[in-house]
Amino acid sequence: MAQADMTPRQTAPELTAFQRDLLFVIASVGPAKGTTVKGTLEDYYEGEINHGRLYPNLDTLVDSGLITKGQRDKRTNEYDLTARGESVLANRRAWESERLEGVSA
């Protein structure tokens, strides 16, 4: 009998808005250091993102299989989108496009 996959998985609706923003940033700048991701989000949010918010959310995305976490050097981690993360973002963009069809900005 095949063993069930017990890896925690998340889909776009289960992610927080902050986690979705992390995915979008990593998709645009990845592979990237956490400080690069943090700086890009701080520019968008026009405010400081503290480490206690950033890194636990990055770890959640890693645990969910949406991003990978590798070592750039002995002190620096690097984050990159997985194929599953790309799929979640593509599905989210399609869903948003459907909702905004016919809406002028």
C-alpha cells in the first residue's frame, strides 16, 4: 500500500496576504537573500518589516513546499520559488484576472 504524503501543503486561499506578497517578491527577485526580500517588501509597504514577521513566514512557505531555502554562504540563506510556488501564483493571478474582468483601473 502506498504511503500517504504527510507534507503540509498550502494553496493560495490558505496563505495570508503577507505570505502571498512574499511569493510575488521572491518570484520577481529570486533567488534572493532574506534581506533583499525584506527590502523589497519594505519599499512596497512603505514601512519596516521586522525579522520576527519575515523569517517565520518564509519558514512556513518553505515547509509548505512553495519556496526553497538554500545556503548562499555560511551566514546567508537564499530563497527561491519552487514549481509548486509558481503554480500557486499563476492560479492566483488567473483568479484575480477573472474577478477584475471588465473593471477599468
